[in-house]
Amino acid sequence: MNERELIHDWNEAGERWEKPAFRIQLDDETLRDGLQSPSVRSPAIEDKLQILHLMERLGLDTADIGLPGAGPHVVRDVARLAQEIRDQRLRIKANCAARTLLHDITPVIEVSQKAGIPIEVCTFIGSSPIRQYAENWTLEIMLRHTEEAVTYAVTHGLPVMYVTEDTVRAQPATLRQLFLTAIRCGASRLCLCDTVGHATPAGAANLVRFAQEIVLESGAEVELDWHGHSDRGLAVINTIAAIRAGATRVHGCAIGIGERVGNTPMDQLLVNLKLLGWIDNDLTSLPEYCERVSRTTGVPIPPNYPVVGVDAFRTGTGVHAAAVIKAYQKGQDWLADRVYSGVPASWVGRRQEIEVGPMSGESNVVFWLESRGLSASPERVHAVFQRAKSVDRVLTEEEIRAVLDSLDETRVS
């Protein structure tokens, strides 16, 4: 039996999410926007370099390597990361965030010239009326900053992504003027931002389609980016909706780190896009990527976190474990990987794990023992099973081995 015969996929029945006609590009914001969370610890440059290489292994297209306008300490790290891309001939391309201020863009130009590689300037400005009101900005001020910043970067030979913060709460007339000004001055990309996690999937799609109309009106070849946040827990589905509407590049951060509750989780996005058949990236480095970011930023990965959490492919429940065990007994690992899992563990270099706890059956104990090359005699299985029923959690390996050692000692005496 093959997979398609054993899984009826209602995701493909009736309305379907067709694969986009364009290649989806992925921009990693972990080393810039991700570090804006008040709970993160900024990684040392050695760790940033390792994270950059993991992005490369995951097949990501671009990485935001910092905001040099924040100060000399950021400039040093940005320069080192740019040199690494050059020296190691990495495929991943660099970009840098910058406010629509010349003194923010100047260090990006300098780093680019020194490293000898192009660095995309992601120059941003708030666009929503609530932001304008708080900042006392007029539209004239915003347009002037936009024109100066984009023109300055383009004049120095750098590609520009023009970023409107809080785009999903901005007025259409304001966005039209800002977008057309940026395009006229040479921006090659527009980035639509859900800065405060306000959007729904419908809102994300509506905004992308609106921006497409502006690009069409301009007559220029300009692509659209989507940048989402997770305040409503909708970041991944919003990003997929943006892609379906025509956004060719989308942003995310490892384990969803970032301001407030964080950015779109790049790891979850990658898995979902692969499940949809829209990308075919090798995701075996995904656990290492997430674990390194977690360890170096001090942000723990919850046990139940999708795909890379410790419990993602782990069960101690008897009924579930029995189905997985029966699949393994058929000699078909792919079957064991899918019978109680919507995501194949093998994609990320993991396996289904059977634990022993108060919800387990004896089959859990037998599998646990045999998978470690240990005898699964009825007496040993019964002893471990009884111990499992006396606790309120999964037994550790040390606890199970202690039960076996105690049983062996009793037998000898």
C-alpha cells in the first residue's frame, strides 16, 4: 500500500490551494527583527555565523544581518557576516534594515563596499494613521523621507526594498502615494508589514492584491514581500494567504522570536510550505537551526512546539503507541512516521518515539525494551508497567533501568 491509498486528503478535495506560478523566496529575520524581543539575549558573533550557515543549509534566500544604524557594535557584526557570505561563497544574500534616514543607510553602503557584495537596503517608515498621529508626521514628511532614502541607496548601487511598517492598518490613498514614490525612485521591492499582528488571512490577501494593482499602475518590475507577526496567532496562515495572493518573498524568524509575541516562525512556515508541495527544501537541519537559536538567545523551545519540540514525535499513550508499533512491525518506517503524525519526522531527521507512562499499555513497554536490545520477558514487562501506573508522568530511562536492575537483584538473591 502506498501513502496516497492510505490517506484521503481532504485538503485536496474541492477547493485547493494551487502551487504558485512563481518560486517562493524566504527572508530570515532572526538576526535582526528576531533580536528585538525584550526576552532575548543577543548571540555572540560566532553563534551568528553558525546560524547564518544553518540558514544556508535550509536553502533560505536572504538574511537580514542587522541594522547598522543602531551603532558601531552592530556595524561590526554586520561587516563580519557580510565577509562570511563573501569568503565562503554562500548562496544566501544579505540585506540590512535602515530607517528612511541617510545616516542609517550610509553604514550599509560602507559595509557593502568593504565586503564587495551587494546588500539590499530594507528602508522602513511607519505608514498607518495611528503611527502618523503618534509621531506628528505629515504625509509630506513621509514622502520626502521616502524619496531621499530610496534615491540615496539606489544612487550608491544597492537594491532597495521599501518597507511600510503597519501596512495592514494604513489607508489606501497613503499607501498609493508612498508606494509610487518609492517605485519612481528605484525600489525593486515593496514590503507589506503586519507589524502588530493585526491581519487575518483575508486581510493579508486583500493588501497584497491592492499592492499588485499599484505595481501594475506604475509599469515597473517590482516584487512584493510579506512580513508578519504572531499577536493573533495567525502569522503562518497569513503568510500562506499572502503567497497565494502574489507575495513572492516572505519573512520569518527561527522559533518565531521577535517583538512582543514574535514574528512568523520560519521553521513552521518551511514545514507547511513543503507539506503543500510549494517548496522542496532539505529540512534535516531544522532542529539544529532552532536549537542553536534557542540556546544562544535564551528563548526555550516549549515541549509541545511543532516539529522541533521534544514532544513533537513522542507519545506515551497506549492506543497511539500501539498503532505506531504495529506500523514498525510491518517493516515500513514511512507508515510508522505517518499513522499518528501529520508531519513526517524523517523530514527533519527525527523518528517517532514511544515512551512509558501512566497512559501506556504493555506494548509501550515491550517496544521500549526491544528497541534498546533489552529482554522483554513477561516478568520484566509487568514490573515496568506497574511502575508506570504508579506515577503521574512518563518514566525516565534511568527509572526504567532501575526497575529492571531491582528485578534482577531480587531474582539473584
